[in-house]
Amino acid sequence: MKRRTLLTIAGGLPAAMLARSARAEEHLKWSVFTPDHEVTFRTVMKPFAEAVQKETGNAVVFDMFPNGALGRNPGQQAQMALDGVADIAWVVPSYTPGRFPDTEVFELPGQFKDLREGTDVATRMAARGVFQDYKDFVILGFFCTAPYSIHTNFPVNSVADLRGKTIRASSANESAAIRALGAVPIGMPVTEIPEAISRRTISGTTSHMSPFFDFGLDRVTNNHFFIGLGVVPLLILMNRKKFEALPAAVQAVMLKHGGQKLADAWSASIAAYNDEMLGKLKSDPKQHIVMPSAAELAAAQALFTPMRDAWVAMSPRHKELKADLDAELARVRAKG
């Protein structure tokens, strides 16, 4: 009800009135640990900030700090927003294991066909207040990557080739999926992967196409196995107290440009970028790409099923979340 009221307010106030409704021009610090040339920063975050600033007549101004300018540690971004180092942060929940346990349901392998499915399901669940881990935050955007594939410095033509190899994983559930395939998962942030592969600390990594070139993974891998693992949730979180201290009309504009609108922008932009990057990868004769057969994919799913079932059986909350996700996914697919 409050959100609908805020949107009604925003729809009825011109920019000049929004500006006058602010006590003063409000500057919000936005922490982004990824580079300023990374596609999400360029095509999702900056356009959101620009649209909100324009519609509010600069009643709110976003001071963007990419490249880890406020803090380089990906696992500290949410806490930075709570501590006042930042007001808004780009957060990967899996980088802080145990802090956002509800979000783990999205990391189970074999659930989504593409990034739009996962993002729409996550956005709709967030709008219904399903997640219990974010009471100190306002979720401005909730996204999911495309299903992850495996990129290595050794040939992989089938699941059997992964056995015993060290593969970077981005979350606990992705680690479980890697173990199910017979490999050894090693957890680390995406920013550390190129050096780890170069030093042969690991032999490969999971990734989707969007960060593959942005973070230099193409320079250290030349074999690409598109097995289709789970997805990784990504969020734009704002300190709730800071948000609620803003004028109601400004809050409404932020919500208007967040949520599903921001999800649609992410899905369109990142899907197009992923396609472009996959085309670039395929055009490089030095790269070896394997798209598993239907039989290979089915065999992998058979390995994933016990792992998914084990996660669901861990607690009533896991069972509840998985059932909610499955129901929302069915509605998204029915909608087309």
C-alpha cells in the first residue's frame, strides 16, 4: 500500500515540485566495486541515477564511486551501506556466505533457461516481500545472471574431463554443483580469478558472458564448456533508514525507476551484451567452445538433482523458498 501511494505521489508531482519537496539537495554515495567500464555500471546503474535525478529536478544526486573507490572488497559492500560509508551498494550476496541465506535458492543449478527468467522471478518475489534478509535495506534492483558455464585452461569436452580439477565457484550452492560434476570448487571473488588461473592456483572458473571479457577471463582461459549451472543473484541495495529519510515524492521516483523497470533494463542490456561477447568468443580461433549434447545436459541434471533435493531438505525455510520460486517461475513462463 505504501509503495502504491508513493508511486501515486510521484505521478502527480512535476520535477520542480519534487525539488522543492526536498529539505536540500541530497547527495547519495553509491559504491560499486566493479570497474566503470563494466556493462552493468554503464547500462543499468548510471541510466537509473540519471533518470531519477532528472525526474526529481536534482532533489537527489547520486555520487557514483565505481572501481572500488569507497572499498574494493566485494564482500563488504552491504556492510558499507549500513555503516554509512555508502548509501547504496552493488552487492553480490554469495560473497558474504550466511548473511543472505534466502537468496541461495537462486543459485541451485538447472532452474532457469536464461537471465530474464531468473531476474523476473527474483524481482517479483522481492516485490511481494518474500525475502527476510533485507529488512535493513531497500531493494532497488534484484537481478540474476545467465546460467553459469565453465571456462578452463585445459580441454573439456564432457563432464568426465572436469574430474579432480580445481574450479573457482562463486557461492556455496555453486560449489556443491561443481562437486557434483566431480571437480574441486575454490571460492573467490571474480576480481581475483585472472591471477589465480595465471598462477595455476585454479584450473578454471565458472562465469557467464557478461563479466568474462570485462574482468579479463578471456586472457587466461581458452576452453569453454557451456554446461549451464545455476545463476548468481546481484542486487542494488540502499540503506533503509537513509531511504526513508528522503521526501516521500523522491522515494516514489526511485521505486518507480527501480524494481521491474530496472529488471527489464538489466535483462535487455545484459542479454544483448552476453550475445555479443559469445559471438566474439566464437570468432576467436584460439578459443575452443563446447556446447554439450542433450544427453550430456541430461546427465548433468541427473547429477544436480540430489544436490538440489539436499538443499531443500535442510530446513522448512528452504522448502518454502523453493516452492515459492517454482510457483513464481511457472507464472513467469505462463505469461511468456
